[in-house]
Amino acid sequence: MSSHTRTDSLRRRTAKVSAVAVLAATALTGCSEEAKLGWMPTERGTTDNADMILDLWIGSWIAALVVGLITWGLMLWCMIAYRRRKYETGYPRQVAYHAPLEVFYTIVPIALIMSLFFFTERTQAEITAVHDDPDVTVQVYGKQWAWDFNYLSEDVWDTGLQGHLDGEEGVPERVPTLYLPVDSDVELQVTSRDVVHSFWVPAFLEKADMFPGRTNNISITTGREGEYFGKCTELCGEYHSEMLFNVNVVSQAEYDAHIQSLRDAGQTGALGEEYSRDSYPSADSQQDETFNN
């Protein structure tokens, strides 16, 4: 087999592999509802924090594109301007240094990094700020493998279990749903009853880890009515994949009606620490248990 034949064969194999990869990526992205949004990770107006994260995300892409275009342009210009001409021999004239160019290549990356750090830190500070007087405060407990929602500002609770926990397909009607009123300051206090979980609503562009004995906060202002899905994003055991929930951002009237339905069902108060379990017992408690046995 000649080298030309081997090259053609390699190119055909590479083209086939590339085509399969593109088709696979297209099929996988088709499985996600967010893929319908195109290149945007979520829609504007979902929450105030999502809009700020979108602005940072888009600005970072624009900066990266500008740097890429300049870099590609310089590379192309060098390849054309300094290409070897016909009948030229030997090496081109060598220089030990080029001070202006070296200063440029030092200052520009530093300026880019400092700018990215500034905008990132500013956005992070804004989205992690806690509301002083939220309209709604919800305590969210993650547990193997479900969710408890304590509406602290309303003194009611709700809970639910997504699937059968036997490997069968989950039942959508059983998915626990968190209700939030639209155009409201919301404080989510997330924690865990057993192991490490993670609270994530993809459309909100935020997630928070959930640790036993510790509370993290998510402070948002809801901006548009809609139904959003959430999930646990920390591998937490056998049925981690079934630890799903929904978030319904509804009108104030619909939110009040849901809260009243919980009161009518007798679900007043809160599901507290009495339903948690100690997944990380201390050394002293382990010694006491061993002694008692």
C-alpha cells in the first residue's frame, strides 16, 4: 500500500469518526429541555441572579472571541508575511528580543485576567448576598432520596417522593414540587438530613451543596411564571438519579391557594431535625455504642 493510499484511508476513517461524534453529540443534547434554548443556558427574566450570571457568561464569551480573533489574525499574518519565498535559502534574520512586543504580550494578558476577576467577583458578591427581609423563606431538606420543603414564612410544610426506588421509571405526579410566588424575594435555606446532597435548578443557573448540620442560602427574586425542574447533583447513593423535584413559579393568588391547601391537609408547622439521621457519628458515640453492646 502506497503512502498516498494510506493517507486517503486515514482521512476517510477520521471523517467517519467525526461524523459519528457529531451525531452522538446532537442526539445527547436533544435529550435535554435546555437544549431547545439554543446557545443560551436559560431564558432571561427567570430570576435576577440568572440574568447577572448570563451577562457574565456572555461577556466572557465575547472577550474570548475577541482574543481568539486577534490571535488567529496574528498567526495568519505571520504565516503569510514571513513565509519562505521561492528561491530563498537559509534561515531568516534572527533577533534576540523585541521589547515592545514582549511588553504588549505581558500587559494584555494581565489586564484580561484582572478584568475577568473583577467582573466575576462582583457578580459572585451580588448573587450570594442574602435578602434582609425576604417575602418568602423556605427551608429545603435533602434526604435519601427525596425532599422536604418547610415554608417558614407561612408555617406549613410539604414533602414528596419521586419514584418507586426500585429502578422503575418515576411517576411525574409524585415529584415533590416547590411553589414560589412570582416577583418576590425568596430565601432558600438548604441543608441535608443524612449525606451530602446538592440543590440545583438548571434554569436558575445556581446550585448549592447541602451538608448535614449546616445551612447554605440561595437568595433570588423570581421574575417570570413557569415550571422548572430540579435535581440533586451530588452522588448520594443508590437512587440518586431519582432525587428530582419541580419548581412552580406562580401568581400570588395561586401561591396562596397552594399554601391554604397544605393548611387544610393539616401540614402546619415544620418537619424538623427529628427526621434527620446522623450519618457521621463522632468517635465518642461509636465508642459508647461499642461499650454498651
